Amino acid sequence: MLVKLMIASLLTCFCVTPAISQTVMNFRSVKVELPTEERMFPGGDKAAAINGNCLACHSASMVLNQPPLTRAVWSAEVHKMVSAYKAPVSPQDVDAIIAYLVQTNGKP
């Protein structure tokens, strides 16, 4: 009985399966220009904390192209990265990162 069932299953698969398509795929090279990326946050020593902690996950341009945020919102964002996403930010650098973001891209 099991053999008959297996044969019936195989026949069903072969009969229902459509024929392999004879479509030819043509590949071509495409040139893609990606935007240039500044490797570091600008600002020298003032950017040391953000460069040392945030560039592992974020590009400088991605962060700096965010809309201007208040100190409270930047603070919430930095703390979210640490608590929710487990960003390995040194606790002594948190205030410096927030200060940099507010100075560079903050609003009153």
C-alpha cells in the first residue's frame, strides 16, 4: 500500500510540475555611483566621542542629515541606542555625544 502511495505521489509531482522555461537571461554590467562618505564626524577633538562610539553602526552623513532635534530628543536617541540596541557606548562618552549632536545639529 505504501509503495502505491509513493508512486502516486511521484506521478502527481511530475504531471503537475510545469516544464522548465527556455528563457535566456541576458546580463549586463551596470555602473552605480554611490555618494561619497566622510569617514569621520567633523569637529576634531569635539567629535572624538561620537567618532569613537557611533561610526561602527552609523555613517556621519546619515546622522548629520537628520532634522535638527532638541537636546531632550538627542538625549533620548543616544540612550535608546545604548539601552534598546545595546550600542557599546562608553558611559563617560554619552554626555559628550549628546553635546556634539546638539551643537552640530540641534534646535532650541
